[in-house]
Amino acid sequence: MSKPATTALTLLLPWVLSASSCGTMFSRSQDHTFGRYPFEAVAKDGVMISRCFEPKVQVGGADLPGYTLTLWGLFSLPVDLVIDTLALPVDLVAWACGNHKNDFYGSGETPVPPKPERPEFKEPHAGELPRALKPFVGAAQFLPQGLSSYAFAIDETTTGKPVPLARAGSNFKRPEGVTYGRFKGVEVLDLGAGGASDSKRKDAGAPTTTVGDTPVWFLEKQANPLGVGWDSRWWTIVEDRYYLWSYELDDLKAALARPGKLEDLPGLFPPVADLPDDATHVVCLLPRPEDKAYWGRPIPVDTTIIAFSAASSWLRTYQRQPLPKEFTESIGAFCVPHQPTETTQGEWTRSEYVLSQGVTLPLLFDGLFGLAIFL
């Protein structure tokens, strides 16, 4: 295939992917688009079509009717067949050169060395927050206490611009359909002073109920015939700045009482004092022994902190005992395949990884938090 044709195919592929199947998306995403195996997406479609008569199929932790997968496969097969046929010459050459397609995680062999070891942890000081967590002080006031997961991110997926997101949750459920599973807890977006204008509330119509003086809306469950959509939830806006939502009204009521205080976090998770200033995602986990591990769901067996940076491509874990195999494999899928650099101080060990190029950071963040995901 000529160089112009190869370039055109590479440029057009992301646009085609948006209208094609999970098979193509998972086999030709991120930075390693070509290589072994040829017609991989077509094979995935065939597997989905074959599940037609199964009452339930477990995919990514979700129990879906077999006919749903069959519909996806039938819809996707023509597009995937065209893409795989056009890409066949490039796949064969790339395979001969030792390349393989990336999966949705983006776990290609990016030639980036691990970051050098830092000899000492930063010591926590009472009432003092690391700089990386200070943008979340406002949103964190709505986080209920006593849950198993607390997470903070500079989020760009919701509004298209970077805003602080804070989340607290536990009791994570399997997804019903192509969506995220429910959980007990709340998510808060800090949109800045005046950032949550009245337009969203006007579009929503009259509030469903009120909590004190705060109007609250109920969003109905929505899904298309293929099961793609989102579950029902409750939401509100506070001070024209904070957007809060929860799956249960009682959880939203608890959040509106403003029970959270971010300054208490270092007492529960001491290693957060060691966070670098450029950390953009921080996940603090308590053990969930009752939970089950499956795709996207590493389960902590002890207090664990994970932080990473979208700008600097580093990832750190802090743990008191070795992480379970499922946990390290889940993290490793997003990172350069090198042994992590480890530093031990007192009862805590810090492990440092390097993120692969082009990884899907929101997916990593959501899975570490505990969300059951099927996309």
C-alpha cells in the first residue's frame, strides 16, 4: 500500500471507529493501530453474534442478554470487515516487524524509562494539604464520611474544560446494560463561581422535590435499543457553582449537609502528603473484602492510594502490603512494561510507574475508584 494511502487510512480510522464496533475500537485504538492479528475485529464480531441464544452473558461485569451482543455484532460486522480488509497489507507488514495492535487501555511498549527513585517521603503535617489537593477543598465539603473510596480529578470530560471533580462511594454494583454500575455515594463538580448557570435548571423544568431550600431534579433512566445509556439519578446545583448527583436521594441529602472536610484526608490516608504538585488524579481506597474483582475492578485488600499525572505521565501507588495480582495487572495495562521503582518508609511502600502514551485516563480513574464499567 502506498504511503499516501496508509496515511489517509490512519487519519480516517478514528472517525470510522466512532461509527463501528467494540471489536474495532478495542483492537485499533490508541497509539498501536496496526499489527497482529489480521481480521481481529471481525473475529470479535463473530463471537458476539454466536451468543444470540444465551439468556445472560457476563461482559465486563455486566449481565447482558445474548441477543444484545448479537445485534452489536451484526451491526458492526460490515464496517469492521471493510476496515480490516483495507488495513490487511499494513497489518501484515507491521506484524512482520514485531508490532501488535493496542487495546483500549493503550498499553503499547512506549520506550520511556521509569522515573528515578526519590529517597524520602514528604512528611504529613497536621491540617496541611498537599498543593495537588487544594483545588478540591470546595467540592470535598459535600463528600459523606464512612465510605470506602474517595477520588479527586481535574476533569475535562464533562464540561470540555478542566474543573475539579470529587467523588465518594462504596457498595459498587454491576452495570445493567452498556453503562456504569450504580454505587452508594455522590459526585461533585466544582464549576467555579457562577459556572453553573440557571440554563441547566430551566432546561430541566420544575424540580422533582426539595431538600431544605435546595431544589432537586430526578433524571430518568435512558437507553437505546442496544442498551447504551445511563441509569436514573438525582441531581442539583448549589450556589450556582457546584453540580452534585447521586443514584439515591438519601445519598444526595447526606451530601447537601456538607459533612466533608478535606483537611481530614491525610489523617486517614497519610501518604497523600507525598503527592507531587502536578498530580491530576488521586484515588484513596479502603479495603473492600466483600467486593469481587472483574474487568476494570481492582479490589483493594488494605488502605491504598493511587495518584497519577496527565501532564507528566507518572503513576504512583502507596500500600502497606503487596497489592493483589489483579490490582497490579490492572495498573500495568496502562503503564510502560517496566518494573516499578519502589521506596519504603516506615510501614508504607511507594511504587512508581510510567504511564503509556495515549492511555484512556478517565477509564483508569473510574476503574480504580471502584466503578463497574461496561462500554
